[in-house]
Amino acid sequence: MLPHRLIASALLLLAAACSPAASAPANPSVPSKPLKLASWNLEFLAARNGEGCNPRDDSDYAAMRRIVDDLDADVIAFQEAENETAAARVFDPAKYVVIMEARKGAPGGTCGGKFPSQTVIRQAVGFAIRKDMAFDRHADVTSLMRGNEQLRSGVDITLRPEGRTPIRLLGIHLKSGCFSGNEAKACPIFQDQIPALEAWIDAAAAGPERFAVLGDWNRRLALPGDAIWTKIDDGDPANADLMLADAGQPPACDPRYDSFIDHIVLDRRAAADRTGFSETLYAPGEKHYSDHCPIAVTLRR
């Protein structure tokens, strides 16, 4: 017969093995949900009602804020906002920190199109960053302006979310009008921006952090053999082996267009963490509050 103390020890070991507390603890450093990065061109978002080339009222701004809330992204790269006041009408200041490029721009002139009597307002690039996300802001990438105040600079940050891998993010809005090929009138200006963009990409690829470039590229990069995509996706340095997050998925925002011009481009390291890509559409019959729809990518860490 076993001594009483050995029987007691055996019972304690058996009880410990059967207890839920004996199971392996969850790794507290693994986030419970993926990191979500988004981009949305807000189409002349103005600080005041009725201004800009897409004049809006309070109900429009409320609807756009609802779309952002439903998107539930950790970071949104945005384009075509007049200033921080305009951005705060869409990105709830209780949830997001807004930063924008310092470039003043040169707004002026009339809009044409549907609103020929309206005045053109500043179109600026920025980020809305969830308030619980730590980040570093780097100098704006003014080389994308090519010395022209009408061309947008890039907004450059490093996101440092708790429990996740840091990621470098560049928000951009390139020259409009050279959507494919190289024959359009806008193509020389657009193409002049590409070496500056590639220089940023190559420097980031040689750096220690994964990265993404988000925004309105004004280019159908997914078209077979696109020369701009071929130029930047050259794998030199190795982390400049890039992923076009929307590759293989046509847009559904506007039936007139069958290829995205808004893109989220991931470097090789960020691409390894990608879990999905999505486009947020307006409801059937709903007003299109912008001529673009939000796009988003999810990363598992």
C-alpha cells in the first residue's frame, strides 16, 4: 500500500492536470483582431457646408462619418480634405487623431463640371489614426511635389501598435490624368513623380520595418504589363518585391470603371501578414458621398 503522503501527492497532481488553469495560457502579445489599414479619397471635403467642388450639408458629413465608423479601421489614409477641420467632420476626434501634409497648395479657380460656380478648395493628404495607436511622424515626402505647389506631398508615419509589429506607412495622392499608358497630357508630370516615389520605397525596403503605400495613385496598376508597376515592383532591394493588395479583384464602386486607381501596396514583409482586401460600397440607391469608395487591407499582426 502507498504511504498516505504519496497518495495525497498523486491526487493533487491529478487535480492540477484536470484543472482549466493547467492549460497553456493565451499569448498576450498576439492581438485578438487583425490590423486594418484603409484608404479613402474624400472628394473635395470642405470645412464648411456648401463649399468646394462637391458641396455637402450636415447630413452628408454625418453619413460619411457613419461609413468611417462601420469601416472600423485602425488607420485611414485620406485624400482631398481641405484641412484638419474638414477631416474632423468625418473622422470622429474622440476616436481618431488626424495629421495632414504641411503643403499649403494653391487653391483657386472654378470647379467646372456639375458645379461650375463653385471655387476649388485645397486638396490635401493625411492620416486618421486610432487614438490608442502609437506612431512616429516623419518629414513629409515633398519630393513628390517636384517643386509644384499643386502636386501633393506624401505623409510618412511609422505605426507602433501595442502587441503588433511596427509598420511604416506612406499616404499619397499622385497627379491625375495618366491612368494607363504614357500618351495622356498629364503623363509627363505623373511619370516625373515616380522616381521620387521609388526612392522612398527603396529606402523603406532597405530599412528595418515592413511598409505600405496607401492612397489615390491615379493609375490602373493592375493592368497587365503596366509600366509603372513594373518599375516600382523590381525586388531591388529584396523587400521591394511588392504586393498590390487589390490584384485580381475589380472595383465595384462605379460600374464605369473596371480597375482600381486607389491602391494599398505592401512590401514583401507586410505581404506575408496580409489576410484580406475589401472595398466598402455605398448601399443600393444611396447617394455616393465621394466619387471613390474606401478600400482596406487586413494584416494578422
